[in-house]
Amino acid sequence: MPQFTSPRPLKLNVRKPRNPFVAPALKRQAGRHQSPQDAHAQRQQARLELRRQLRDRFPDDSP
């Protein structure tokens, strides 16, 4: 027993609702990150400053 079915449309224009957070995220660009040499220099300066503060605060009076 044949059953009649209507032909389906070739292309459906059903779109999902757009996520409002996607468009700004795609346009966003990352800033320039710090180079490893700059980060190393900052860590070294902080380490030396901390060592200097500790030396001034707790002098080593050992012979």
C-alpha cells in the first residue's frame, strides 16, 4: 500500500538563536604578553630586594 509523502524542502533556514557572548569574544584580541626575559628580570629584582630587606632587618653577627 503506497503512501504519499510530500517532498522535503532542499534547504531549511532554521537557525539557532545566537549566543550574545560569542560575537564580542570572537572580536577580542589578546594583549602582548610579557617576554620571558622581562619576567626573569622582575623576579631577580624582587629576589634581590627581599634579600636586601632581610639582611638589613636581621643582620648576621656571626664570626
